[in-house]
Amino acid sequence: MSNHLEQETKKRRTFAIISHPDAGKTTITEQFLLFSGAIREAGTVKAKGKKSKKFAKSDWMEIEKQRGISVTSSVMQVDYDGFQVNILDTPGHEDFSEDTYRTLMAVDAAVMVVDSGKGIEPQTKRLFEVVSHRGIPVFTFMNKLDRDGREPLDLVDELEEVLGIDAYPMNWPMGMGKNLLGLYDLYNERVELRNTDDDEDSHYLPLNEDGEVEGDHAFKDSTIYTQAMEDAQLLHEAGNEFDLEAIKNGKLTPVFFGSALTGFGVQTFFDAFVDLAPAPSAMEDENELEIEPTDEQFTGFIFKIQANMNPAHRDRIAFIRIVSGEFEKGINVTLERTGKTLRLAHTTQFMADSREEVEHAYGGDIIGLYDTGNLQIGDTIYSGKRKVKFPDLPQFTPELFMRVAPKNVMKQKSFHKGMEQLIQEGAIQLYKTYHTEEYIIGAVGHLQFEVFQYRLLHEYNAEVDMTPMGSKIARWIKPEDLNPNMSSSRNLLVRDRFDRPVFLFENTFAENWFKDKYPDVELESLL
Ligand code: G4P
């Protein structure tokens, strides 16, 4: 273990933001960039994703323009207070796909942004489930405190109940909306006032042993202050205890209140986040070998492949999460799946305002590798002689389905070849009906279908007919449980590419009907 590697790794924080669309993910990301000096103006991240002229020459930006996918902001590395913070984007809205989930396999922590007017929304819950499966820490930011939202106690209760995780309020709002006075902050033992000039002394007021602000302040007479103080103190006495171990294992989420838009409470949140979130930790390979980030051997795995949708350029970017060692431009690595040597010469790192060639990178960092089709999602790469293979990435239960068939029967061959490769690559999931052998593809977001169709046409010259089947609940059963009577008008029986039987139910009603009828048959979902 070298000192240099230890120092570099220790200051890395790699995380993703999980939230429902419109909760404020973009706004809080921007605040991170602002605080770290990576951008000077708010509004930059969004503008870039949608309509920047600056990168007009880049093919990648072409895709972004066409599709509104923000490739440039896929990964951002910023320097915050001496920490190298890697923010991995988890696209929502229309560009939601399995890549969104896979990205969560490459982070060491998650920030959960909740709209305090709305509470826990469906996409947040789904993303939380994926994160929670990994047992990594989740830091909650209750956003939009500058608006009248729901009662803080109500929000925290709902969070615990709906997500099944304990919560620990790190600070407590003193009012909200127009009446927002500030934050009563027991963790930092201070009150953080909202409306003050830039003078730090009047912004943060220390609490004494009784949890009171000393001295004469007009706000001390308000019920908002006394109420917040009482609530917070009660929570600390009767609620969950602060337990760093539980936070690190994802059993307890620290909850911060604030407003991303006005920047209030944001720095308090970031400071605690870099302080409490873990640095990259060891990862076990398939042979239960612990790979420490400080190991000299360079290792990493591919968690996402972004295909270029410009027909003139078939190159793609494979996103690699570095697990150990030091990446140096031009190093040779082995691609574990094929045993072939690759020279990592054309790599890119993602900054807020540019893409730069990477010279050095360490455990926790993400690098992008230009690829012409050699790499697959889940691949391990390593330097040196010791063979390393990280466990396969999990598969996720698709929610949307389409029937597909080649448009031109003369082009069956290219259709099958394209299907096979895209499925191997993890771009989409394939199912077949039992007797008729119809092809059904499954995805978690619509974008996957579009990319699939586009790539089949442009990379394999195969045009397809796609017929939407809408959303279904996919449940796997054990092959020995299968009996022909189970198939009915309320479900569709298919098999996945490993020949495992899967029922596609129309809705929970149909699923429950099946459960009632076959109580001994276990229905399973993927992650
Ligand atoms: P997202 O990436 O999670 O989808 O959300 P985003 O940050 O784009 O925020 C969604 C909307 O919520 C934006 O308004 C944004 O300005 C607003 N917002 C974010 N944080 C706060 C906050 O702390 N307080 C208040 N009051 N609003 C907040 P918009 O009008 O939909 O978009 P825009 O046109 O202003 O960009």
C-alpha cells in the first residue's frame, strides 16, 4: 500500500443523487458546482444539457441535442473543500433506463433529494430500493424549504415508513416558506439564520448547553423558534440516536432541511456530507478476494455504456469505476472476459464544463473509455498478472414491454445478430413466448426501446416493427413449479434468455389473483 494512493483515495467521495423528477436534483448539483468553483453561475448545468452552443462540434452534444440526454453531465468531478467529489448523474424523466440503476452500482453513497411539499414520490422509492440493496449510506436533503411544504415531522415519519429506513434529523426547520427563520442545528450546535448579510457571525449563532441561542435576538420571542427548539430536542431524546456505523451501512439516513434554489442550508449539508460519507472502500471479487482501493494493481469495472447515436460515428463511451490502483494514461490492462490486452489511451474524465483527457485517476473515480465494441457492461479490467473478476452487475426487473419482429424477413440474419449483441451488452432484456417464439423486449424506461431500435437500424441495418405492450409486472418462478394451466388471460407466460419462466401480469390485481390460486408458488422479481 502506498502513501500516495492512500492520500488520494481518502479524499474521494463518489455519489449519485436519487430523486423524483422536479425535486431539485439539477439545482443541488449546480450548488455543488458553484460552491466548488467549477461554475460561476446557476443555470449552467441545465442550459448545457439542452441548448449549449459551445460544444456544437461534438457528436456527443449532437446526441444531447437530439435526445436531450445529458452526456456531458453524466459524471462530474469537483473539488469541494479539499475533497475530490464525483457526482454521477442518474437521469430521470424520459431518459430513465437500466443505466440509471447500474450507475447506482458504481457509487459509495447516495444523496436523496425530497421535495418537502410532496414527500416520498415513486421514482425516489424505486431508486432507494436499488441503493438500499447495496447497503450504502443515503443522505437525505428535504428541499424547497423556502416554500410552504408539509410538516417536518410528517415528512420524516413518511420517509421512515415508506422506505423502511430510520431517520436522524441533523437540523430542524424554524418555520418554512415566507416564515422561514432558519435552521435549528443540533449537530453543529448552532442556529443558522436565513436572512442575514454575508457576515458569518450573524449567520451562525452558537447554542449553549441548554440548546438556547445566547443574547438578545428578536427571533427568540417567536413561537417558530421555541417550537423548532422543542421539536428538535424532543426528537433527539425520544427518536433515533446518531450512529455513524448505522449511517455507513445504510440503516439510518441523516436528514437535512434546506432550499437548493436559494442555497439556504446547502453548505451545511455539503460539509456534513463530505465529512460523513465514506471514501471508496474495498470490493470483493468473485473469488472473495478483497481488492483495496490502495492496492497497487489497477482494477475497475464497466457499469454503463453510452452508445453514439450518430450514424457516422459508431464509437461508444464505456464508463469505468476504478476500484483500486492508479490509472495512468496509456496503461495496459487485461479485459477479463476475453483475456485480451487493451491500452487505455483514449480516456476521458468528466468535468463540469469540459471533457478532458485523463492523466491520473484513482479508486472511486470514473473514467470514460472510447470503445469500438469490445466492452460490455459488467466487464472487469485489471493491470498486471493477478486475475480479478468483479461479480456481475445485477439485472433489474423491467417494467415496460414491446413485441419486436424484423420488418424485412430477408434481413433475419442481421436482426438476430443485432439482437444478440445488444442483449449481451445489456442495452435491453429479451424474452420469448413459449410456443410461438415471439420476441418480447423489456426495459425500465422508454429511452431503452428508442436506443435499441436506432442502433439495430444504424449498426446492424435491421429495421424492426415494435408493438407496445405497456407496463407489466414481471415475476419469475422456478421451472419445476410451472404447469400449463397457469397461463391465462390475466397473464402472459414467457421465458427469459436463460430459459427461466416469467409471468407478465397486467397489474397487481392479476398478480394477487395468481398468488391466491397458487399459494405455494413463489413469485420472484429481479432487483
Ligand atoms: P430535477 O433536476 O430534480 O428534475 O429538478 P430541478 O433541479 O430542475 O428543479 C425542478 C424545479 O424546482 C425548478 O423549477 C427549480 O427551480 C425548482 N426548485 C429546485 N429547488 C428549489 C427550492 O429549493 N425551492 C424552490 N422554490 N424551487 C426549487 P422550474 O420552474 O420547474 O424550472 P426552471 O425553469 O426554473 O429551471
